[in-house]
Amino acid sequence: MEFETKMRLLNAAHQHYDAIASRARANMAVYLNSSTGIGEHSDLVEEIVEFIDKITAAEDCKRTIESIIKDTCAEA
């Protein structure tokens, strides 16, 4: 596979996880800063924990992709 194609795929994957983390952060901000949308959720702590889990997983995946990009660039 061409180097450029590899980089496009890795960058797209990185953007995917960046979007997941951004979405979780935005939703968590709504929970923490506004009562809007909270009425149907009785366990707010569990919701926050889920957002934190999503952010952590996405950030971990982004670091892994960054490491793969570094290795791929070193091989080129």
C-alpha cells in the first residue's frame, strides 16, 4: 500500500476517535452546565462515568494511532 494511502487511512481513523471524544465532551458539558436533557436520566453519575470512559478510550486510540503514524513515517 502506498505511504500516502496509509496516512490517509490513519488520519481518518484519528479523526474518527477525535470526533467521539469531542461528542462525549460536549454531551458531558450539557450535563454539568445545564439541566436541559437531564430529566429522563436518573443516574447522572453513571452518565458522567460513561462519557469519561468514551473520552478515555478515544484518547487512548488516538495515542495508538499517533504511534503507528510515527512508526510508518520512520519506515518510509
